[in-house]
Amino acid sequence: MRNCHAWTVREEDQVKREIRVTKEASRWRFQSKRADVESWTYHEKPLEADLLLFLDVLERKYSRRRASFGDITLAKQMLAELHAP
């Protein structure tokens, strides 16, 4: 079974955007799709806001035993890489 997490946010222009994150080869892969666009956008480096929301999703799932501590650690490493020069 794939390790997949998804949620929806509303953009500033009130259009919904779905974000999916899957774990592939010990790395999180982010993709998003706006409601007014037909194709998915794959992100090599995720937006910081999406990564912070993802950490929140993982921490809530971890408290319900639906995610592992290793998953949270990988996401925090990605956040640290975004802030590295």
C-alpha cells in the first residue's frame, strides 16, 4: 500500500487546491491540482506553506497511530533543506 496523504486548501482567489503527498524511495513527492485546472503539478521542491501543512497532517496522524515517527523526521529534513543555502 502506498503511503499517501491528501488535503484541500482554498487559495486567495477562493479556488480549491488539492495537495497529495506520496512516499517514494524514502522521499516525499508533492503534487497539487487546482479545481480550475485539469492536470496535476508535480513539485521538485514543495512550497513551504504546503510542507508546513503536511507536517501538521503527519503530526495529527501520528497521534492517532496512522503515521510513523520516521515519516515526520523525513518531512522535517525536507523543511530543513528548503532553508539551507
